[in-house]
Amino acid sequence: MEWDTDTQEMLLDQLIAAGVLNPYVEGADRRNATALVRIAEVLLKVLGFAWKEPSGRLSVTEAGSEFAAIDTSESLQPAREIISRQITKIQFPNPTSRNTEAPEFTGILPHLFLLQALVKLDGYISHAEFNLFLNLAWSQEDIDLVVGWIESWRDLTATDRTTLKRLLPQTRLRRVQQNASYQRALFAFPDYVTIADGQISIAEPQQVYRVMEQILPTLKLREFASEEEWIAYMGNPKEAPDWYSFLTSMVETAPDQRTATELTEEFGEVLELLEDEKVAEIRRKQVEKAIEDVFFEYPELLEPGLRVVERQKQTSIGRLDLLCEDPTGRYVVVEIKANEADDGAIGQILRYIGWIHRNQDRGHRNVRGILLAGSFPDKAYYARVGLGLAQGEDDARRFLKFKRHGMVLEDA
């Protein structure tokens, strides 16, 4: 939907009717009230649920769709669990954050850093300690340094603490204090920690340790070149801050298969940390990169006159392999699978087609797809038949072609 004044008014009315907002105070006008909705749009973006595309449309991500589908009539717990999962992925720096250009800022997961600090500090951190010391971390590796500062702070008398606070740059301290309540509410949101009596504390130790054990052994922070890449990462429930996501992204964005293989071999020791299934997936993506090399170089093998517009085009819902254009000027999304085209492949290429339709210049009703795979199960053909019927056509092949690669490239 278009994120314009009418949409904001509509959402405001729905939130008021649902009892979520009561935005009116004496002297307030409608513009002040819709500001709350605009703030909600920022929160949805931070959590990776929705993002305003350059076209002005508000797009809902896969994580956002998963969240919206929850039935909250009986329990809010499933919704809280999804929000908590998204919070564990938030990292700084990222393309949406500001004032993180300093070269010393190598990357941090604030929620994970908070959990590590809580475990090392007897299970609690005061609001003052959160404000003064956790906000000084520049890297995930700073955990012992920050914990040491807090332990020294706790050894001081109340008078000494007051004196030290007076010596701090007051402008920065005020800015930290103004934002700290929002930080705490976000990064201490999951149920296994709690905020009460001026401190954050561990509520469920086993769950805290479980989260740390899931993330720390294969932790790898990524760099994101654009907001689209960041929201694609946050909006995909399968993505995580780990070496597997890093390596698969590296293979996908490599300029060719040879480079992808060389880069992967550099991290051979890391591959030993991953499950066999994930290593096999990385190898499969290398095969797909080799196939992509061929059709990037010779797109006319797919169709006469086809030309590549962009390779590995980044969108807010992921990267599409090849965006091409046919001789009539119609966009053609090419998605490549090394093996069988399962239900996920059908949904994936349709999402990319929908994104081009909604957001690409000249894309409106001017896009179709080619799914290139090693084989196609019966359910893929039935899905295409259903697609054709939904379009009012008996044959959907004009909209979505199947191509089988192998010794001979053929229609499927």
C-alpha cells in the first residue's frame, strides 16, 4: 500500500478503534495524532516487519507476514517470541543507524551484549550502569572491558559516583539518558529478562544461556551495503547473525563461481563448525553461481534477444539472480536452482515478480519470469496451472516459464 496521508489516517482510525492508541489531548490536531502512526512505521522497520520502498509503498516482509498471521485472541506469547527473535538480530552499525561511521565501531549485537553482561554481573544491571557503560561498547569483544568498568563502579561509594558523573560531558550524558528508556524497552523486551526497580535482571537463566549458546559459537556480524540489503536480512526469518548466513551471502554476491569458491575456501576452518546440511547448502549455492555465470554471459540461451539488466539485484525481499529484458521491453526475472524447483522456488520467483511489478521503473504489469532448475515435480506444474487460472488463462507459460538445465537446456 502507498504510505501516504490517507493510509496513515486509516491506520490511525483502526488503532484508535482497537484501543491501541488514544492520541488526543487538549489542543492537539489530526497531524499530531498521525505522528504516532509514523513512529510505528519506524518501529516496524527496526524490527524488520515492513519497509517503505523508494517508490513510496509500504512493503511487508516475510517476517512481517508471519507476525501479522498470528492469532492473538488466546495468547500474545507467539507474537512476543517473533519480536524477541527479531531483536536478537538487530546489530550496529547497519544502514539505518546513524553516527556509526567511526572506524573503531566494528559491530555489536546489543541484545546479545546485554545478555553476556548480565551473566557476568550477577544477573542484573542498573539503569545507570546501562546508560554509562553499555553504551560505550564499540565491539562484541568489548564485553570484558565493559564488565570491568561496571564492577569498578560498584566498588565506589555513592558520593564518588556522583562526583564522577559530574565530570562526564553533560551534553552526551543527557542525550544518552533521553534515549536510554527506548533502548532498554527494546533490547530487554524478551521474557527471559525483566525491567523493574531501576534495573534489568535475568528472569529465566536457562533461556538466557540457551540464546547465548545458539548465537555465540558461530557468531559472525555482516556488513550491509544498502537499506534494501539490511531489510532483506531482517525480514527473512531464516537469516541469522552467523557464519552460515555470512557465507551464503558471500557466495550469492560473488562476481562469479570461481571467486565464490576461492572466498569460501578461505574460511575452511569455519565450515567445520557448521552442520553438514548447511555446508551442503553452501556448496549447492556455488553450483547455482556457476549456472548463473553461464546465463549472465549468454542470456540468449534462455530466449532469443534476452539481455541482462542487472545481476543479483538487491531488493527488500532478497536478491534475485538475473533481472533481464526481452526484445519487447518486458522485464524477465530469472531464478536459478541447482536441483529441484520445490514450492519455495515457486513462491520465491513470484515474490520477485511482484516486487518488480510494484517497485521497478516500467515494471507495472510489465514483468514475467523464468524458473531454471534441474527438475520440476508435479506440484510445480499444478502450481503453474493454478496461477494461470487465477489470471484467467488456461496456460500460464507466457507468464512463468520452466526451463530444465543439464546436458541440454529445454522447456519443462
